[in-house]
Amino acid sequence: RAAGAVLRRRAIGALRRSAPVRTLQLGVVQGLAQAIRMLAAKLELMLAERPAAEAGSRVWAASEAANGATLTVLKALREDLVAEMSGMAEAAAAPLRVAVGGLAPVVTTLANPATPLPDALREAGAKVLKQLLRSGMIEEG
């Protein structure tokens, strides 16, 4: 969770500092989009490698805590980036929008009822997934 907060703070700070210089902002956006794609790939692998566990076991509880923290960070990162993109030119926002949409497979896995996730976050996972899918459909259509 702490690493996620650092990522969010650095990403948003870099976007804000680069905003006055369009070419710099485009470079920051490209780098951030790449970092988000790498994060999504790493999280997909991490989730795929987690051992199967029975509900109520210690492994389930540990997975539940890790998955809950992951979902919380992804939700906050998405919200922060969407807020920042609202003030950007479309050329700058587009790569970020695509990269954020790339988090959908991770959120789909987390929102899956078979995935260990605290009940309090299950609805939040479904909501984030709907938001990601909705923004993806708007982009394609």
C-alpha cells in the first residue's frame, strides 16, 4: 500500500510539473503509460502465481489482505489519473487512458468471486471494473 501511495504521488506530481510544457508533458505521459502497463503485467503474473487456498485458511486470509491492498491502490490510482486527464489535451490523455484501461484484466481477477478479497471491497472491485470497461467502450466507440 505504501508503494502504491508513492507511485500515485510521484505520477501525479510529474504530470502536474510537466503540464506547462506540452512536449515535456507528452514525454511524462508516455513514461507513465509504460509504467502502468508494466504494473498491470506484474500484477497479472503475481495473481496467477498465488497458490490456491480454501476459504478461512491462513493462505486465504493472506491473499485476501494482499488483494484488498492491491485493489485499493488501483482504485485510487485510477481516480487520480482520471482527475488529471480531465484537464489534459486529448493527445496527452489518450496514452494514459489506454494504459489505465489495461488494468481491467487485473481488476477482473480481483473482482472474481473465487478470488480472495474482503467482502467490503468486493463491491468496490465490481465498480472499478465497470468504470474501466465503460471508459474502454467509450474509447473504442
